[in-house]
Amino acid sequence: MKAIVIRNTGEANVLRLETVADPTPRAGEAVIAVEACGVCFHDVVVRNGTFKAGIERPLIPGHEVAGRIVALSGDPQGFAVGDRVATTQRSHICGHCGWCRSAREPLCDDAQFMGDRGLNGGYAEFVCVGTNNLVKIPNQVSADQASIAACAIGTVLQAVRDIGNVKPAETVLVTGAGGGLGIHAIQLSRLCGARVIAQTTSQAKVERIRQAGAHDVVVTSRGTDFSTDLRQLTDGRGVDCAIDTVGTPLFVSTRKSLAKAARWVLVGQLTGEFVPFNPAQLFLRNISMLSATSTTRQGLADTLALIAQGAVLPVIDTVMPLSEASAAHRLLEAGSISGRIVLRP
Ligand SMILES: [Zn+2]
Ligand SMILES: [Zn+2]
């Protein structure tokens, strides 16, 4: 099969289109003919070497997959050849540990994040995935839309609904609002009934951010403190919840934008930089620092249902052929993308 292979870390040109052996399914796995694969910032930090945990090269990147089942090995678990399916971000979980049995399978000790290890990832014509990481795609949802359901939408569904516990009439700050996570965090915060204040560094993305449902958009240049704007917009109070898709570069501004008893949900990190903070800055104001990680199978099913209902509109900036993976990474790193880029093998 044709696939994008990373043999060494580096700039976008290390993404090479190669011909490699088709992946062979183990028991309990389905072979999926990939129709669409989302391009995530995770793929960039795996490629450039910033992200190291669990990485085994050479690897085929990509964990945002939608496609059709072409073969099944072992118990089909209700799936059949020909089914249209989307994947969670994982190709394998154990299926029987406490995490797996309590719908928290991203934390399974055996979980294999797809595209981090070896020649089995979504930037390819075929990928092998355990059937307990698959959800059937509703008819109304396209493969491009379904491919970004788990990571770009499901992750922030968890952040906004399950972890952030956003309620009607609350105020939510979404950082990095024009990005793949941010643009969907706006939509989901609106769905939960919140007033949404979106932060972006890109004037060019403001219109798209407003279309996604933001009530207010704060445009900041990189490195400047935006908390004064946030205080002004909230009558000095601050926001009840922050969905933080950027991390370190905005850490201080985000902290200073929070109301008393706010929930700060960490869901993205763009750099390898660390942050200094004094715990008293949080506990004296009863602020909770929380986190959301990748999507559960139930979260993916909920996300696909929301898309099918028209309640959430997946924002896809550009669709490119698989061979253009390097160009896709350059676009993403340039920060000019609103929503996701999707690759089609
Ligand atoms: Zn992703
Ligand atoms: Zn498990």
C-alpha cells in the first residue's frame, strides 16, 4: 500500500510517500480502507521530535480515521465487511481493565495511540484497528466529517460537557479559537448554553470564529496578556470555564482571566515549554485545573450523533491528497488554518 512514513524527525519534508506492506490484522482487529484522515498538531510534534512518549520509528502517522472495513479477524463484534466506520484515536485497547470497563479507555495501560508506533497509522491506504475502537458512521455524515469527529470534536465534547461541566448562562473562554479544537469548542460551549469569548492571534480567522458561534472575539498578538480584555468583557468577573487548546504560551493570560471557582480545562499544548506557577494563585480563588484527553468510543458515538443531527458542523479547512502530507503540515504550522485539514489516500 501507499503510506506516508516518518523515518527520522525533522521538518515537514521528512514525511515521505512510500510503498510498504499492507498491515495484517491481529485477532479482534478490522482492516480499514482509509477514506479520510485528519491532520492533527499531534502529528506535527511526533514528526519534529517534540513529542517522544511511546514513539517508535519508522512510523506511519495519523489517528483521525474514517473509512470502510475490508477485512475482519476474530470476533466481528457486530461489524461487517463494507461497514463505514470512524475510529477513536487508538488502534488497540485491552478491553477488560477497569479503565476500559468504565468508559475511560484512553487511560488503558495497553492503549496504543494510533500512528505513534510502527507502520500502522492513518496516513495510509489501510490501517488495522481493534473493533472496540470503532463506531459506525451515520448515513448523513461524510467520511471527511467523520474522520475529525473523534479528535477535533470528541476531545472538546469531553472538555466542555464532561470535564468542564459547562452550564447555561456561564461564560466560557476558548483559547486558540480558530484551530481544530477551538473552533469546535466554540460550537459545543454554545450547545451547552454558554456565552463564548474566543481568543485568537489571527485577524483573518475572526469571521470564521464568529460563524462558529462566538459571542465575542479577542484578537491578541503573540505573547501579549489578554486578561485585561477578558475582565472588561465580563464586568471584571472573569470566565467560569476556560477551554485551553494552546497551553504554555497563554498560561498566565488564561489564569488571570478566570473567575472565582472557575474550571480550567487543559486540552492542548503546542510547544515543549514548561510553566511556572504558584499553587496559591489557584486555590485561594478555588480554581480547578482539569484536563481532557483523547476520546472514548462513547464520546465518538455521541459526536457522530451530534453531527448527524446538525447540532455540530465539522469545520474542514482543506482536503488534500495523501501525497500532499508535507504541504498539509506546513499549512498547519503556519497557523493559517481554520478547523482541520483532511488527507485522502
Ligand atoms: Zn488528533
Ligand atoms: Zn484496558
